[in-house]
Amino acid sequence: MIRREQAERSRDLLLDAAAEEFWLHGLEGARIQDVLDRTQMTKGGLYHHFINKLQMAEALAAQEAERWPELIAEIEESDARGLAALERFAVVVAGRLDDEVRARAVLRIAEELDPPATGAVALWDDFVIRALQQAIADGEVSDAIAIREVAQTVVECVYGVSASPAAIRGGLSAVERLTRLWAVLGPGLRATAR
């Protein structure tokens, strides 16, 4: 039992270190030696869990693929509908990307994996479309909007704000920046219902 717990801790350390490297350098630019330096583990310790950085990236992507549906389900099960659900979604995603390097790393390397790990973005698109459909049904937004294009734009904005480099963040957290962005997007979408 203790060996299994130690192995799980070692694996988690490796995945955290790999996520940091993938976030900073992408899959192509990340180096196994830098992952080892972060963890102070040996190559033998790494190879007990993973044979290469691609395998670490795939493990991270698989974990993240399980987590996003849970977060979206929590939002859908809440009382928030329409634009309120969209705002909550944006804040939840921003907070998660701000707080969890694994989530940021997987989004950064998604296109470098084969097949691409774009499941999170597809889930986001689907959720935003459903929330926009609720907003239309509730009269918050006009049914004349191009729903898919608006959904993709919202997702791109949420990701862009969350992934923007620290140098241009102005000291604001991703949640604060998303709240500021929503102060612009929300009224713009509501104005279409008039």
C-alpha cells in the first residue's frame, strides 16, 4: 500500500513538473531533463512511469478530459441560465486555468498531440451554444445572432484572457480580467434582444 502511494506521489510530481514545462515551452520545446530537474528525480524514476514526454502529455490530456465535463455539469445543475450561466462558465474556466497549470498546459499543447486534445474546447463550444439557446428562449438575446460564431468568439475570449502572458495582465487575476471582459460582452449580447 505504501509503495503504491509513493508511486502515485512520484507520478503526480512528474506530471506537475511536465505541465509546468509544457505550459512554458509547449510539447516540442519541453525537455525531459528540465522535468527531472524540477522533481529532482532520476531518469529511472521517470521511466518507471513514462517512457517519454509524449506519454506524460497524453496522461495529462486524459486527466483533463475527465475534469471539464464535471465542471460544466456543475454549472448546468446550478440555477444559472442563459447569460448568467455563460458568465459563471467564463469565471469558472478562468479560475481553473489561473489556478491549475495542468489545465493550462493541456490547452497549450492540445494541437501538438496526435490526435489533438481539443475535447475541452469542443465541450466549451457546446455548453456556450446551449447557454445562448437558453438566453434566446428567455428573451435575453435576439434569435438573429449567429449562434455558432458568437459561441466560438466567447470561447476564444475566455481562453485568450485566461492564457494571456503575465506581463500584459496588469496585476489582475484571470477571474478579474474575465469579469471585466464580461462587463463588455454581456451588455453587447443583451443589446441584440432590443
